[in-house]
Amino acid sequence: MFEFGRDLRRLFEKARDSDDLGWLELIGAGLVEVEARQQSTDAGRVSCARPHDAALRAAALWREHARRCGSASSIERAEAAGRDAATGAVNDDQAGRAALDLAQTAMLAFDLHGGPERLTAALALLAGLPPARRADTVAARAALHARLRTRQGLLSGRLSELTEAAALLDAALSHAKGGRTAEDDLRMDRAAVTLEAGLIARDPRLLDQAGRDLRALVEAASPEQRPLSRARALALCATGMAALAAVAGDAAARDQAQALFDAAAQLFTPDHSPLDWAAIQVMRAERETLPPLVLAQAEALTEGGGLVLGALAHEQRIAQEAARAGAVGDLSALFEIEGSLRRRLMRPSVSATPLDWAAEQIGLARVALARARWTGEPPRAVGLMLAEAALTAREHGASALAERAERLTPRPQVA
């Protein structure tokens, strides 16, 4: 037992010295924060032999913590570490790597909080960099550029931009030098953009390609070593399967999607990676009815931080509450839900964001539509309410929230 303990410590010490941070998937969010704090302390020591590299590693650790927990302070610490790396750069290549790090933090801030301007600023930062000399820096720049353009393409929903982003990702993968984690991120983005393009174009070839990419990611990520990578790939598989099931009306595909969501959710606990767990529950809730406590926990893990996922979790909880009340004609419950939403709108918290407002508008529209089915009274201003919510969500880079509003918008009656 004691030999095993020593071997385990050696394994983690070796992992800590590597550039690939995939080993962090084995530890919980709390320990990731401990690692990030220790690395920041080490990077700030006068005796630090390589302060530039140490600062970049601290930034990467803080980004991992932010990705798991949605902590705004962790994003700020990652940005501060990137600026420390820029300040301590002793040559053009180190300055370029620090700039790439800052752009990567901006991309994560977009993923968490929205704001398309973050993508624009990050791309402008890359465009202003001088040509890099080192091959790994050139590859890292191409990979980050492709991932930023992918997010812009997914926001636009235009097939031409999605196709261009996929080509950039393919080129970046052919020259990838950032280790397994960096390659997995590129492959995940390529699968997401290919899946979206395939669904828009109804192209079986693209859908098959996305399926092959995701299957390879799942098979390469063992549950014992890469549980988060495996769960993220399974969740994207489930999303694609559910979308195809909806298009084709295929009950078997719908059941398979539910099984994939369940498999992803079982790979880790909520405290291991709160945002990943909450994201999977929110995706499940769009296709199936979940126990109220599950969505309440997902909302609690994501609220108050201005997160896109927080707005989605809040809207999804309201959606299921309204659906349950509407299914049995419980008008008092619908009025109670409406009252709660209106109180939040009248007295928003200090952390409320435009995305929270949009989620509450969608919730009010759901309540109005559910009540109208039982009272026979046409809902008032629901179309305008949903249009404003969708517009706000898109302006802030929350496409999934906008799509919920658009799907709910009543279609005009044809005479």
C-alpha cells in the first residue's frame, strides 16, 4: 500500500511537470484551485527560474478552474497571470505566447459569459502579432485562430462560415503540437461545427463525419483517465442524436440520446466539475422531464455569476415547472411562477445580466401560453416578448437561449 502511495505521488509529480494538463481531469475542482494558487505563488517568487513559463502555467490552471466552476475571479487571475507572462517576456516569441494566452482567456470568458466582442478582440490581438519563429508557437496561433472563428461561425449559423471554420480546424489539426489536450479541444470544436453544419444542410456526409469524430474522442478518453473529455464528447453525441431524432421523429434515436446523456452524467459528481454536470442536466432537460431537485441543483451551481449556462438552467427550470402546472391545468401554480418572475424583473439582483432578463422573458411567455390553453384567452404580447428575448440573447452571444425563444414564438395563422 505504501509503495502504491509513493508511486501515485511520483505519477502526479511527473504530470505536474508536463505541458499537457489532461491529468487535472482526475482531481476535483477544489484541488484544481489549490494547484492554481500554488503555481501562482511559485511564479511570483524571486527565485523562480523560469517566471514566464511559470506564469503561463498558472494562467492555464486558473482557466481550468474557471471552466469547471465559472468563477469570474479565476478568469481575472488567469488574465493577470497572462499579463505577468507578457511583462516578463524576454524575446518576441515569449511575447507572442503571452498574447496567445490572453486571447485564450478571452475565448473562455466568451464561452462562460457570452459577449461576441470578446471574440473580436481576441482575433484582433492575434492579427496584430508579428510572425512567430518557433513551429509550436505557429501551430498554437493557428489552432486558437481556428477555434475563435469556429465560435463566430456557430454564432452566425451561416453554412459558409461553418464550412470555413471546419477547414481552419482541419488545417490546425494537421500541424497541432500542443499535446493531447490541445488536440482534443480542436477535435471537439471540429465535431461541433461539423454537426451544426450537417444539421443546417441536412447533409448525411457531414453528420457521419461528426459522428466519427465524436466516436474517436469517446474511445480515446477512458473513464478512468479522462472522465471530463469523455463526458463532453458523450454529451455532444447525445445532442446530435437528439436533434436527428427530432427531425426524423425516431423514437429509438431519442432513447439512444437519453442513454448517452445518462452515461455522460454518471462519469463524475457535481463537485468534481460543477459546470460540466450542470450543462449535461440542462441538455437532458431539453429532451426529457427531470426531477425538480436536479434542475434546482443545476441552477444553484450556475446562478449569480453572469454565466450563459446559468441563464439556460434558470429558463429550463421554469420551463419544466410551467409544463407540469400546465399539464394539469393548475392555474394557481402558473400564477405563482409568473409572480416570482415578475418580482425578479422588478427587483433584479446586483449580479443580474441581460441574459437573465431574457431567460425570465421566455419564462413569462411559457406561463402565458400554458395558461391560454386552459382559459381560452389569447396570450398578450407573447410574440414581442419572445422576439426581444431572442434578440438580447443573440446580441450577447447566447445562441442556445435565443433558439429557445424562437422555437416558442407562435407562428402567424395563415388565412
